[in-house]
Amino acid sequence: MIIFLVVIITILLCIIYFQYAVHRHRSTNLEYIRQKINSIVDNNSSEKLLVFTEDKELIPILIEINKLLDHNQRIIGDYAKTKIAMKRMLSNSSHDLKTYLTVVLGYIETIKLDDNITSEERWGLLSKLENKTNEVLELINKFFDLAKIESGDKDIPLTRINMNEVCRKNVLDFYDILTNKGFEVIIDIPESNIYSLGNEEALDRIINNLISNSIKYGYEGMVLGFSLRSDENYVYVEVWDKGKGISEIHKDRIFERMYTLEDSRNKLYQGSGLGLTITKRLAEKLEGEISLDSKPYERTSFIVKLKRITY
């Protein structure tokens, strides 16, 4: 009987020691995890938690912590990119506004001080002054529009939209301008109605921006195409041209704030750099996306992809 009790006590002591060892090992791991997380956060490091353990309860926690660290790094990276973009936008916008206002002041000074200009020349300068002032207003309005979209202050309710009607209306608005400029216009809008999740005002702005962009930068090809198509799940609006196009090195950055191809010393591509950024943000607000594919002088196309509604 005594031997039996000794055996039982020995087994119990072994179990207690084993549990103590497991608890101590887990405590050590938890303390290491705490210190490592503090170090990663304090140093803004991209490290991950590496803990060698067979603790089945601790392993899934480590996996989720690493997912959280990945998410945190993405947020930090996005914030850094946004900060750089905002600095760039402020710098470029200050330069643009200064340039516009310098020209405006030059016109005003000429009109005010030059007594020898004729009435016709004066009206010509006033016309140029009006155009430059409108360009300043357009630039400022784009800043406000982008700020409202990105801050969520601009309400964009989503409803069922007849894409055929929206596309026809916007193409017709530009048709006379295109033909007067000598563009060949190729339109492919199907007879049967296609519906998508969207917002008519936002879609008008998106299509308007893309067509204006093709006219401004794709004029060398003298062709502008517009198509509407769909598959089972999505609707695709494509605006394309045969102009100079966009090289591979610029394709990934063309939708960034204030990024224009002027950065590459190409004076044909000057502008505020906000039109395509606004277009992308609006597409995202419609739960869609926009993509670019470009082969210079063959086909440069912007494709807006939206969710299709079949009822």
C-alpha cells in the first residue's frame, strides 16, 4: 500500500513539475513577445515575431499578431506615401498658382500702364486674363474636389444606373468638339441596356475627365474610341486613343496626386496632375477600379470596371 502511494505521489509530482515547466516556458515566451512587440512598435520596424514553440494555443495567437503587424506596416507605408504626396502637391500647387498669378499680374500691369495699346489689343489681353483666371479657379476647384472625396465629405450614394444612357450623353457632349478638331470617333455602345452600381454625377465626371484627357494628350493619333461592354459580373467603360501614350515607367504613378509627365521633361504633358487622381478616387467610391494599358501610337486605353446589376 505504501509503495502504491509513493508511486501515486511521484506521478503527481511529475505532473505538477511538468505543468510548472510548461507554465514557465509560456510565461517566458509571453514576456519575449511583449518585449518584441514594444521594440517593433517603438522602432517602427518591419520585423515579424519569430517564436519557436510547440504550444498549440500560442501558435494561432502568433499568426494573428504577425497579421496585425503586417496590417500596421501597410498603414504606416500608406501614411508615408500620402505624406510625401501631400508635400509634393503643396509644392507643385504653390508653383502652379504662382505661375498663373504672375501671368495674370503681367496682363493687368500691361493694361494698366501701357497707354499706347489699342482697344483691340486691350480686349485681347482682357480675354487672356479671363482665361488664366478661369484656369486658376479650375485648379482650386480640383483641389477642393479631391479633398472632399478623400475626406468622405462628398456624399456619393450608389444606385442602379443605366450605363447606355450615361455613356451616350457624355459622348454626345464631346462629339462636336471632336469632329471640329478632326478626330475620327469610334463608338461602340450596345443597343441592349447594361446596368451597373454607380452614381450618375460621379460617372459623368469620370467619363468627362477621361475623354478630356484623351483629347488633350492623345491628339497626335487623331482617333478617339469609346466602348461599353459587360460580362456576367462587371461593366467596362473604355476610352482610348492612338496618341503618344504613356511609357511603362509612368504607368504606375499616373494616378498619383500632382504627378504629371512634366516630371519627365515632356512639355506636352503639363497640367495640374489632379484629373486622373480624382477619376480614380471616384471609381473607388463607386466600388470599382480603373486601369491603364498603353502602346504608344497604337492604343492607349483607360478602362473603368464597375459592378454589374442584372435585375
